[in-house]
Amino acid sequence: MEEKIIIEKAILVGLNADVFTAEETATEQTLDELEALLETAGGECVGRVLQNRHTPDPHSFLGEGKVEEIAALAESTGANLLVFDNSLTPSQIRALEELTGVSVLDRSALILDIFAQRAKTKEGRLQVELAQYQYLLPRLSGMGKSMSRLGGGIGTRGPGETKLETDRRHIRDRINRLQQELNEVRRVRGVQRERRLRNSVPVVAIVGYTNAGKSTLLNHLTGAGIPANNRLFDTLDTTTRQLTVSDTLDVLLSDTVGFIAKLPHNLVEAFKATLEELQYADLLLHVIDAGDPERDAHIEVVNKLITQLAKPGIPVIECYNKMDTVEEDDLPRGSEKVAISARTGEGMEELLRLIEKSLDRGLHHTTFLLPYAMAGQVDQLHTQAKVLRCDYTAEGIEIEAICDEILYGRLRNYEKPE
């Protein structure tokens, strides 16, 4: 027997206050994104309310009249959930639930709910659980209706009822254990990274706003086979694949979780084990939806997070994806920018050329003919270069290899003429 899927009806609410920063405030555009988040979580938008006022009400966030209006709208539409585009305090959530008679979530709780649905690997689930506990801990006394509906829909996935009803001390213990497990994940990643560094394989990380096409790009370049759907936060777990850029350059290409405006701070903290890849990457591919009406604002969000998470001075190639959805004049111009279509493959040759140019390490693809008296150099080539072929001939040891400038300089007198 199939399980019946309950789609919750929600009203989206935002406050545009004069005292808010640009990131704190709600607009029609941020409500559009909130609606996409709601649909991703499995809900349906049945109404939208955007209020303009000088300051938020300390008790109910919105003005008293607007709260009454929302309560009437919820009753007439059958909505059982209010989702706010702004961050709310626990007391404001409790007050709003009491005044309207329906459950209340803020944007951070909605994003956490989506992450709880999407996380597949053990690491991803650990990160989500940690973020949820860090979000819930200061809010336990003010959860109101949200506590009573655990396991019953959007905003309730993740830690179960019995865990949340334990006291703060037990929750803090659980947070500490989760952090220890994630530290172990980082340690293992560190060992793998050291191995990669010894093998001199550059790391290229794909970053970008959520749903910009990062997984589609990784799939096209490497055949990774990651599900690439048109929905927000489809990728939560890092996938790394090898990519041959040219005959002298192989790289490791890593996909990362999509960035988004107003990303909960504790979520960034919890996902450090995944986003840690950015600190060790040699190059970033910033994938941008060329046809996104909020393109410039989303570029700014990603650039801000790159500044926080990546190592200073790292080269970035801006990849304007979905080039087939915009006019030629709207496509970028510049030395570190490229227009591509991850779906059709258009622009990929230019992208690979830019990757090779950014990671140019003076590598040489050549063939050496070494006398047998220099057999010891064969081990050195295997250790310090990429050996493609090694043949023992009557003339000597013929080795085709890709090596750096230093090793090439030592052996250039033994380079086999073409």
C-alpha cells in the first residue's frame, strides 16, 4: 500500500523594515526564492504577505493588524503553516502561533528541513543533525506548536521527539559527539588530501548559487552520474572525480553544496567538513546561471562566501552556465570568464583551456631515451612525474612522461628527438 504524501499549505510572510540590512530584509524577489524553497521541501504556497514598516514588533514581529489579516487568510485558504522570510526569535514564533492558530517556521528552519531530506551519506546526515541541534538548542523553551508536531511535516524532520524533549545538557552532549565525529571525517579527508598533494594532483572545486548547474557540469566533464534535478540543494555531499584537462594535466574536480542568500550561520559552521575542500583547492569554478534575473545579487552572495571559506588569492573562473537561455549581449566578457552550457556541452573546450592556463605549472610532455647506466632515474621519474610508457630497447630505456620544469631541466639532454 502506497504511503499518502501530505502536501502542507503554507503562507509566505516577509517584513521589509527600514532598520534591516539588505540581507535581513524581505522583498518580492526573496519571497520568490522562499516559495521555491517551500516547493523543494514538499509544501504548497497558498498566499504571500509582505509588510513594510520602520521596525519589527518586538512581540509578534509584524504589526497587530497584519497578524490578524494573516490569521484570516490562513483560515480562508486552509493553510496550516506560516513560513517567514526573516529570522524570528523563539518568543516571536510562540506569539505568532498563539495569535494565528497555525505553526510558524522561519527561513533557517525551512532550509534545515530541506537539508534533512537531502542528506544521503553518513557525513551529510551528521552535518545536518549538528546544524539542527545548534539551531534548536536556544529555541527549546519557545518551540510552541512546532514541538507538538514533530514528525508531522515540514520543519519537523531530523532529530526525533524523544531527543528534543530531553534537557539541554543531553543535547549539548550530542552536539559534542557530533562535532567529534565530524572532526574524524576531517582527519580522514586530511590524509586523503596529503596523498593527493604528494601525487601533485591539482584540486578544482565547483562552487555557485544553488541550482546554478554545478552537478550538471561535473556530470558533463567527468561522467560522474550525479542526479542533477531542477531543484534547490540537490547536492549536499561532495563528489570528487578525476578529469583529464589535457595531455599534460589531470585534476580532481569536486562538486560542493550550493550557496544561498541568508544561509543559516550554524549551517555554514556544520558544513565546514564539506566546504573545507575550498581551503585546499587550487582553482574554483564559479558556476553562474546566466539567465537568472537575480544574477548579480547571487554572484555577490557566492563571492562573499568564497572570501570566508577559500584560501586568499585563489584563482576563480566565472562559468556563465545556461548560455542558451540569454542573448549574446548578456554574456560575459573577460579573461577569467567563459560562457557555457553544461547541458549541451557548448563552451567546454574554452573552459578546459582556461583551467589549463590557470593551473599552468610548466609541465612538459616528452619522451626520454636514457642509457642503461642511468636506470636509477627511472624510479625518480615514476616517483616525481607521470610515466605514460616505459620500454626497454636496444638503444636504451625509452620513457614517455609528463614532468615538471625542474625534472625536465635535469634530463633534457636525454630527450628523444621527434
